[in-house]
Amino acid sequence: MAAFSQTQNSRPVHLGIGNYDGFHRGHRAIFQKAQAAARANGGIVGALTFAPHPEVFFRGNGAVRLIFSRERKDALFAAAGLDFAVHEPFSQALADIAAEDFVRFLKEKFPSLSGLYVGDNFRFGARRRGDVALLEKLGSAAGISVCVVPPVSYLGERISSTRIRAALTDGEIASANAMLAEPYSSSGIVISGNRLGRTIGFPTLNLEWNPELRPRLGVYCARVSVPATGQVFHGVANYGVRPTITSGATPEPLLETHLLGVPAGTPIPTYGDFIRVEWLDFLRPETKFQSIGELKNQLEADARAAAARKEIKV
């Protein structure tokens, strides 16, 4: 995702402001408004977000676990058609800006600022004194339009990053996906594992993937794509610490995905290939089995369950 360039000052800037963790349906609604306005006056659309997250700045590490990395958020911004993103360092100086001076601060960063787009619960300025009513007043005085976008709901409740975090940690992946507007996913390079799955008829594609916010450990119905070839496979994925075969210190979780229904002779990803694993539905929590035979029986049941759900639409 491109950063803001001073050469872009020649065009009206339409700016969404927020943390945008997850870049969920509510966030996307904000930028849809911004993009419509930009098309009308030949402007550009960008996001102003903050690093670290303000809650981390004020309360320390662990205050909030982010759904997506900065790189993933930038990729989502780009895919949504934004022209730029600014990750503003959140500092004490920024936190101390008086609410009444906030629009002036924005105009210094974006001289051709034309419109601001925020959610109805947006707060700003020292001690979070500023609200959307004040933002509209300040914007009007500065000749900047302010668009307050109403929340988007799912099952009768406001979609929020907090709600999505809770769904992921509870294993409610279908609900998380519905709020995110696209499947939650993991990407990375396939690495070598212990090859146990291969010996019991369940070879897996393994990713060392350790997000800040860990979804619930367990078994999921999944879809695997290979960007280099355009291939798409259905699968069953286990995200966990492999308690049946692991002894001693608990290892970092590993994402292991077994492909389902692959026709004979079809080339499949291998070590060193980049893949994307989409999490579609939660099947069961990770379990410690008493034997490899018991594990194999459960894997067979998991594969049947995943195959039955492989046409899930997200």
C-alpha cells in the first residue's frame, strides 16, 4: 500500500480515520462513502491509521491483540481500491493534541484535504474530548466536508473489531467471516513437518504462522489457494500444538492443512511454495488422543465432516 505523497496534494483528499483492525464491513462502508465522493470531484482516497494501537500506547503490550498485521491491513486497503495509507506513529505529542486543534493537524498533513469519513463513535483529541458533532463543526469552519457513517450490523448488533476478536478466540469462525466480509486467512511458505501425517495417510501442508491474536486452537474446514498457479483446494486444517505427539515444553502453534478430494496426478503445493489458507468453519477443538490409532480415526472423521461442508459460502 502506497504512502501519501506530497505530489498527491494537487487532488482533493478524502480521508478515513480509524484503527481499522480487521478492516471489517463497517470499515469498508466508510471507504465506500469516501470513494463515491472522490469520484465526484476527481479526488483520491486514503486511510489514516495509527501504530501502535492507541490502547497499546496507553495501557501497554497485551492491551489489545490485533487481528491483522500492518502488512495484511495494507493489502486489504489496496484490494479495496484505496490510493494511500498513512500509519501515523501514536505518541504522547499526538495524544496531547487538543480536540479543537485536530482538524488543523490534519490540514498540515494533508493540505488538499476535502473530506473526512468516520464512524458514529469516532473520538479524537486529548482525553478523547472530541466527538463527531465537534468534528462536523471544525470541518465546516475549515471548508472540509465531514461524513459520519452509521454502523453496520450483523445479527442485530454493531460489527466491531472487538466483536470479531471474540469470535475468533471462541472458534466462531463463520461469524467472524461474515463480519470481516471475506474469509479469515493465513498465508506463508510451506515448511517441512515431522511427516507423521504422511505415514498415517494424512499428509499436510504446514505453515509456521503466529498472529498476534490467535484464533481458537482446533480443527477447521478450510480452502487453500496457490497464488502462483491459481489452484484452489478444499481441505481440513488443524491449528494447534499437537498434544498427542508433543511432549515437554508446549511448542508454538502450527497450521497443518490436509487437502481433500485431489484428483490423481494433480500437482499440489510443496515445500517452499507460498499458499493462502482460508478458514471457513470450526469443526472441533484440539484434543489429546491416547494413541496414534485414535488420532487417525478422528482425522478420518474430520475429513468426512470437512468434505460435507466444503461448499460453504462466505
